[in-house]
Amino acid sequence: MLGSTCSCLLALSLVILPPAVLHGQSDRVGSPPDSARDLTVDLAPTPSHGAQLPRPQIPIEPTRPRPVPPGVPPGTFALPQLAEAAGMIFSGTVTGVVRHAATSGQAMETVSITFHVENAIRGAAPGDEVTVRQWIGLWSGGQRYRIGERTLLFLYPPSKLGLTSCVGWPLGRFNLDPQGRVLLSAQQLSAFRRDPVLGGKSRVSFRDFALAVRQAAGEEWVSTKKR
């Protein structure tokens, strides 16, 4: 009787235990242990202290205009700016002034000024007869010329309308003395006072002036002079 009872209990335990064991194995096979889950998280591509991160793209800084030397009044040009902007640099005598009324082909009134070139640095040659045209408004604003006047000019390249004016007016226009030396006004003296050639000089020879322009421009310009 006792043996029969033990046999029944043993059979019953074999029927009940396998599902429970199998259920426990299913949990272990279907999902990783906690340690495995932590390892998976640790391997995620997150930045670390020793990681090499991509370098940010630094924009290329645009070329800046040549800075004005210290001590130059705000809003004015120094000699490098004058030289870079000018299409013509020459000295000469005014031989003609003609006023032109507005027409259907020329919508604005203009003035043409003719110079007999004596010395030249850029855009002309000694002995040339150079005629430039400017808007009448500039004439009214003070950029006037008289026949017989001797001057040295930095002129902008002609516009699409064929008009020009002094660069950095009045810094781009110089008077000449009877010997042809270049005279610097008080404003020009202030603007060019740090120039190694012109600094502190109220009058210079054309040769020294041309040297200062070449050095300021950083180019080997060949200046010419009337013989």
C-alpha cells in the first residue's frame, strides 16, 4: 500500500515538473541576462572622452581690404587704398574744359577736362593728351578745374558711361608747385603721415612720390617722366 502511494506521487511529480522547468528555460533563451543587456548598451556608439569627434567646418574668411594705418582719420583713404583703386595716376596741365548738355544718348549733363600729361605712373604716358569726363554734379560739388592748372590725379577707371572722378576726393588730387613738386595738403599730410616716403613732408619730388605709390601698391610699377 505504501509502495503504491509513493509510485503515484513520483509519477505525479514527473507530470507537473517538466512544464515548470521548460518555462524557466524559455525565459533564459528568449531574453538575455541583465549582464548581457548592459553590455549591449555599453557598445552603443556614444561619444567618450577619448573619442575623436569630427572637426567643425571653419568657413574661409573672405579677403579683406588692406587696413588703413593707425592715426588715419575715419572715412579717409591711405596711400595703398588710393593706389589700388586708381585706373590712372598722372600729373599734367589742364588744357581744356567743355560742358556737355544732356542728350538722348547721354541722359545727364557732363564736363570733359583735357590734360597735357607731364609725368605718369599708371594709365598714361608723358606727352599724352588725356580727356576725362565727369558728372556735372561733381563739378558743382567742388571737383572743378581751370585751364592752365597743374595737378596730379588719382582717377577711378571709367564707368560704363565713360565717367570718372578722383579717388578719395580730395585725397586723390594734389597741387604742383612751379618746379613740378607734389604738394600735400593738411588732410593729405594726416592721411599719409605713416607712409615711409611721404610721412611728414609737405612737398616731394615726383620721383619720390612715384616711389611711395609703388611701395604702397606692392607692385613694381614703372613710372615715367617727361624729359
